[in-house]
Amino acid sequence: MPSSPVLLAAGATQGIVLGSIYVLIGALLGALTAFLIGRYLGRDFVERRGWMDALAKTKFGGWLLDEKTSQRRLMLAVFYCRLIPGINLDALSYVAGVTRIATWRFLLATFGALLPYTVLLVAIGHQLVKLGPTELVIVLLGILLVSAIPVLWRYWPVRSAGS
């Protein structure tokens, strides 16, 4: 389920401060749960299937799994990946659990990357309740259209330059 409607609803029902706090607590608990599953169950699962060796041979997997990779670099990787739209954040948490990043560093990077997005969408949700019905429909249609752009882009037929 996309998180955007939840963030908008949190702002509409709880206000900016409480809505942001509730959403961040839920997001961090969810990320921590996936991280811990990856940490305590995922590594054995991945190793038994031979995926760990395959991952270690890739450009990014090599340094992610390297014992010498600094905690700072792993933390920055989690932070930057959480900022990239379209990345499955649950999968990111599972993969981070397989690396040797410290739990507190994972949570700090996750919190830092989620904070601006969360506060922004919660604030927008808070403002939406102040709109009249016509303005609300226009804004929601605009959000729907903007949200559809990546899907349309992906499935839009590609035409060759010669046609």
C-alpha cells in the first residue's frame, strides 16, 4: 500500500505535529521489523540459496557485504536509497539487515530520510481539510495525475526515431 494517502490522512486527522510523530513512529517500527527479519532470518535464507555469493560479485553488493565497509558508508547508502522515489523501502530494510550496518545507524538513516517527506505530506493533508469541496476535488485529481506519471511513463509505447 502506498504510504502517501496514510500521511495525508494523518495530517487531516491529527495535525502536523502529532500526525508526523505517529507516522514516523509507525514507519520506523515497520522498517525496524523488516531490518530485524533480514538480520536474524534473511542472511541464512540468502546464503542457503547461493544468492549471497552472487550478490557479493556485483558492483554494489561487493562493498555492501564487505566486512571492511565503514558504518558511515552503509548508513549513507541507506539514507540515499530511502530518498530515491520508486525504491521498495521494505526490501531496502531487509537488504540492510543482511549487511553489517549497526541497528542504531540504520534507524538514524531511515529517520533522517523519512522526516522531510513525512512532514511535507502530513502538512499537505492538514491543509487539504481547509479546502472547499470543489478545490479538494481539483487538488486530489492533480495528485492522482501526478502519481500516475511514473506508471504512464513506464508503459508508454516507445517509438523509434525513424517512425
